[in-house]
Amino acid sequence: MNGPDHYREAERLLDQATSRGDSDPAALWCLELAKVHTALAHVAATALTRDGREWLEVAGRRLGNTSPALPGQART
């Protein structure tokens, strides 16, 4: 899962929790999972803006024979 996927999953879980209502224990579980996915989306977004190249290398993301492109940069 990438950052946008985590964000979408958090939104889905929040919708699911809302539709279940306050008295359903599963709603609380959905809220807790949504918190985790929100945090992971935040980490992914932060990682791309600070030390992005290092993060991409540590995460093992390789783009063929090209070097990773940071936001706002062209691939080499």
C-alpha cells in the first residue's frame, strides 16, 4: 500500500464506522484501524517531501534503470 491507498482506506473505514453506529463494537475497531491508516498516509507524504531519495532507496523502490524522481524533479 502506498500513501494514497492508506488515505483511501482510512476514509473507507471512517465511513464504515459511521454507518455502524456508536453502539456497534465493530465501529470502534474501524475507527482504530482508520487511525493507523491515517498515520501511515501521513508518514508516506512526509517521507516524500523530506529526504525523498533516501526514503525511496531504503524502501527498495527501483524504477528500472532510472534513478528515483522526487516530486518536482525529472527522472534521470
